[in-house]
Amino acid sequence: MRRPRMTALTGLMLVMAAPLPAMAQERPAPVETLRIDKARIDKMLATMVADGRAAGVSALVWKDGREVYYGERGMADREGSRPFRRDTLVQIWSMTKPVTGVALMQLWEQGKFRLDDPLARYLPEFSNPLVQDGTDREGKPLWRAASRPITIRDVLRHTAGFAYGNGPTAAHKAFAAADPLNFDNDLAEFGRRLAKVPLLSEPGTEWHYSAAVDVQALLVERLSGMKFADYVRARIFEPLKMREAAWHQPMDRLPRFA
């Protein structure tokens, strides 16, 4: 009779079946179950409206694949006496930034780039960044080439040295003059203008909240070959069934706008 051959899986099963030391048999402490206190959340929303922190608010909690709380208070249109409702459309402002990060990291997962690749490999307009090197006798800024290229990692963590609006330094003032965030600029024009603005600091040396997220969006366009809004709709919003999330809304939805 042939003896059964012990495989690696059989051996693993035998080891797992062996008695464990007493210490290892101790059961872990029970995990506290999340309890939704609806009355507490309702009160918080009502207080936000009563205190004037918001004209209208809503909150939704989704747990284990289902909705476990929804509440709303106040007005979507205070002057028009239109209450806040479940289908009210709101601007999410900077919460578009994690959406942009997800879009770019999807392309990283596909092997389109590496985090420490130079930004200029994909956006050549950023090939020669400048940083300030003191001032001349008349107090005008002197510029020199940055000591190293901006990397995509810098763009993701706000260490590229980009500015964001006007400020006290010559680089801030150059940013304001270039006006890269003008609403009339598309992403390509934004990139062309920003690339001409000197940096606030050497790449990778300081953290500055900046226009870097818009550079991420421009990277998505260049790497995917799609308009950024089209990419996000096709690769993020539609798979998640976020059917009414968009950078631009049709006119027939405006009556629902907060």
C-alpha cells in the first residue's frame, strides 16, 4: 500500500492542529460594537444650524454595506425657504482632492509612473524650476536653478515648492501675477503658467499647501490620454454609482443646488 505523501499544506494543517501554549490560547478582548446614537447626531446637526455655523446640513453613516443613519436640518436655500433634503446637491470643495489622488494612484497601480520619477518626465514644462537666491542691491529677487528635480512624490505630499495664491515672498507674487488658477484656464494652460513660477523652496525640503493637486489632475490627463473630468467619471464615479457627482452640473439640477 502506498503511503500518503505529506504536502506543505498537510504539514501546515498539522501544525495548526497541535495544542497551543496556554498564553496563546487566551481569547482577545471583544471588539466594541459601533452603536449609532441617532438622537445625538440629530442634536449635533440641529445645533450647527441653530448656532449659524451652517444654513443647512445633512449626515449619512454607511456601515457593513447598508445605511445606518441619515439626518438633515436647516435650509438648502434660506432666502427661498427651501429645506435641505436627501437629494440636495452641494459643493464638496476640497473633498475633490482625495478623488484626484485616487485617480492618480490608479495610474500608479497600472505602472504608468513611479513615485520618485521626475515630474518633468511626463510634464516637460516643469523641467527647469527656479528658487530664490537672495536679492540684488536694489532688492530685486535673484533666482537660481533648483538643486534637484520635482518628483511626483513631491507633488503628492505638497513638498514640490509650489505656491498657492499671493503672499510675502517674490515667488508668491510671481504666482499671483501668473494667475494659473484663473477659472478660464484649462489644466494644460494652468500647467504652462505654473511651470513659469519660481518655487517657494527647494523640492522636497519644505511642506507648503499648494496648487499641487491641480498638477496631479494634469498628470492624470497626460498619463491617461483622457480629460480629467472624463477619467474621474468613467473610472471612479460610475463604478461607485456616484451618478450625480461631477465638476459641472446640467441646468435642470440647479433647483436642487444648496
